[in-house]
Amino acid sequence: MPVVQIQQNQQRVNDFLSVALSQITINEPQLHQAMNHGLLLGGKRIRPFLVYAVGEMFGVEKSQLDNAAGAIESIHAYSLIHDDLPAMDDDALRRGQPTCHITFDEATAILAGDSLQTFAFELIGQAPQNAEQRLEMMQCLSKASGYQGMCGGQALDLAATNKQVSLAQLEQIHRLKTGALICAAVELGAIAANASRTHRELLNTFAQNIGLAFQVHDDILDVIGDTETLGKPQGSDEAANKSTYPALLGLESAQDKAKQLIEQAISSLQALPFDSTLLQAFARYIIARNQ
């Protein structure tokens, strides 16, 4: 289980982001504090871990991956700030702490999310890769976080609230809402490594499967977890009348689906001519975690 490596990368990306935020000229202190709150207040840092793990599998140094790792975590943090707003999921708790709009106010939370989104692309623009790679990174991240990815998935998710959706529709929602950024994390590491098209296709299959498995397991934890461990209210999906994998498939079948997705992900890694032990362990960790 790659817990130690995840923790090491957590600390690395946290340190990188803390320094990067501290170097911003502060024009409005409360907004800067809200950005820090949204970006640095805990989190598993799974997406940065994937950037580092994929890049290092190809022999890229961590120092060459910090900007991409920090950028994708900034996008993720902005999305969580906005997801928690009353107009979206209306959550008061995130990572065991009051959400950004509760700690500050709604307007500040909106602006903090907006600022972290643009901060992400600033980090990519400063990445140590060449201009062609930086451009490809920006295209990858913008597509994954916008209409064709995360934002589009969130819109579909909101539209499905209080409605019965099919399994295919639910998968489409989560391949965009959650999976797109996970795929982007893997892709960013591959771009930094100048990986071949064949290798990137195998990694994309891996990423799509772990991205969906991640969401299936999140849905399962919403049923079997507890608020203190999860850091957010247990049962919040059911309370919001959202379609979930346990609701559509039943708990046991949802657990089986998550396992199948992970086996498919590992199979893709095994076709790569590199040591993918860490990524395989991470895939298994996705459905073993309790938060």
C-alpha cells in the first residue's frame, strides 16, 4: 500500500503550494486567506501523487513535476470550494473543517475558487518543461477541468438530482466530474516525461478505470463510513437524493464493480515496459481507503 509515498508527496506539494501562495502580492488579505484555506487545509493529494508517480516511472525528477502537481491540486481545490456553495451541494463541512463560504462568506469563496483556477494555469506557465510541453499541459488541464470535463460533469450531476438515472448516465457523470481530473493528473505526468502515444493510451485506460473506481468507492463510503473519518457528513448523497452506485446496483454489487475496475486498471499497467509497482499498489489502495 503506497501510504508512505502518498504522505511524502502530500508534504512535498503542500510545501510547494505554500511557498507559491506566499509569493503572491497580497492586495486583499481576506481573499488570500480564503485561497490558503481552500488549498492547504488538508486533503489526500491523490492527483498530485499521480503526477509524481507517473513522471517518476519514466525517470523524471520530482522537481520537474512540482508545477504540474501543484496546478492540478489548485484546480481540484477550486472545484471543492465551488461545489460546497449553497447554489451547488450546500455543504458546511469539508475535510473536517468549516467550508470556505462558512469560514468567510459566499462572495469571498467564489472569488477564492476563481483565483485558484487561474493560479493553476500560472503554475503551468512557469513549469520547467519546454514551451510545447507547457502548451500541451495547459490544453490537457483546461479540457479536463472545463465543459468537456469536471464542470460538465458537475452540471450533469446537478441536473440529475431528484431524478432516477441509468447506470450509463451515472458513469458519464462521474467519468467527467471525478474521472477527468484523475486522467489529467496521469496525462500531465506523461507529458512531462515525453511518453510515447502507445504508453499514454495504456495510462489513459488505467486512469479512466481508477477514476471511476474512486467515485464508486466514494459512494460506498457515503453508505458505510462515518462523518468523523470521512471529514464530511455521512449519508450526504442520500440526503441530497443523488443517484449513487450502491443505490443503483446494491452495496455488494457496487463493491464488486469497484474491484473489477481496479483489476482492469492494473492489467493496463502490466502492459507497460516499466516498473509500475507503485501505481498498481495505489490502484488497490483506492478501494481499500476509509476516507
